[in-house]
Amino acid sequence: LESSWFGEGLATFYQARLPLRFGMIQPQAFLDNLNFHAGRYYTSAMASAPNSEVPKRFWADTRIRTLPYDRGMLYFATVDAAVRKASGGTRSLDQLMLAMLARQQAGKVTTNADWEQVLEAELGASAVADFRAFLDGRIPLPDSTAFGPCFRRVAKPMRRYELGFDPAVLAEPRRIVRGLVPGSAAAAAGLRDGDEIVVPVPQDSIQGEQDRRLDLSIKRDEQVFAVTYLPRGETVEAWQWERVSGLADSACAL
């Protein structure tokens, strides 16, 4: 789990980049995917949690569990943009990944040290310092054009995901609500400390969907009933990307 920033972040970066490159999806589908992950990350109260927290809290807090996917993807986007800029567009993250793959195919178990060597060879010592800051929790912010000429970065007001009670509850064998946050949407919907949530609740996806409501099946005093609410808290300024007008779809792929 401590290395999941690499595998999960890389998969998230390429899962839309490659289909767009090869004409398998349209730019809007790429943009929707990008903004889902960016919105989930930049609104998260855990956005700057150090990578060392991931193994300890991966299963207890969905906001930690999604960091390797979202923060990892955004970090790789910053590296890709830096390589493209330094090489005048002749190289990209692809070449760094092929260098890492060559090490693995030669029988080496790759570590952060290998990544740092590849980074330094391509971008210099400052890139290694940036990588270590990323692991310590620095929030990566790709350039406005990091995802190609068809997309630009914009700031938008968005609401933080707020479950409204201790998130560790949902990872326990018996999901007994505790730590109810006064004034939260969960409290306003009628949830109480001591209520039992009798049906498992997936949260990873809902974090990235601003208007999606959370449906809980609650047992209280031997009665089972539904509690539904919008699990959102304060409004913060978050980063999203929008389509640049006047460019053909064929110009969008990197």
C-alpha cells in the first residue's frame, strides 16, 4: 500500500490518456474522467496527508484510500508535462515508464530509488526533491495545459465530502455509528450515535460526485429504516479542467 501511489496513480493516469490517444474515447469522456478524480482530490480534507498514512488508514478512511489513485495521477501529470516541456515535446512520461519497465524485465525489484534515478536522469535533482515533497503530502497541481491543448485548468467552488461521523465505522464488522458531527448533513437527516448501519456502504465513488446522495439502512430499537442525505460539508475552491473551444477533437490527444 505504501507503493500504491505508483501502480494506482499510473493506472489512473493512463486509463483515459491511452484510449483518447488511440481514438477509443471522445475528449468529453476524457474530461469527465479527469474532473472526477481532480474533484475528488482537491475537495478532500485529506489531500495533503503524507503517503505514510496510506498503509495505516487505507481501509479505515475512504479519503485516504483514494489518495493513491487521485494524487498519484495528478503527480504523474506534472511529471509528464515537465518532460514534454524540457524535451520540446519529443519525450514524455512514456519514456520514463519504459525505463522502469526495462529494469523490472531485467529481474530487478524496483523501488522509489529506481524512480528517483530515472527522474534525475530526465529532469535533474529538483525533480527528485519534488517527488519527495509529493510523498510528504505536497498537493500536485498540473499546468493548465498538462492534459493537452483542448483542456485548461479552472478554479470552481465545490463542496468537501463529509460523511458526518467517524469513517472507520464503515470498515468494522458491526457498523455502529459514533462520532456524529453536530450540524452535519448526517445529523440533520436524523442519524444518531449508536445506530447500526446494516448494509455495507461503498464510498470511493460517491466522493467524486458532488450531487450524489448517501443511502443508509439503519437499525435502531429493532426497527430498520432508511436515512438519506447529501454527504457534503464546507465549500472550497477546487481545480477542474474545461474544454477549450475552437479545437477539433483530433487535436486533443497526447
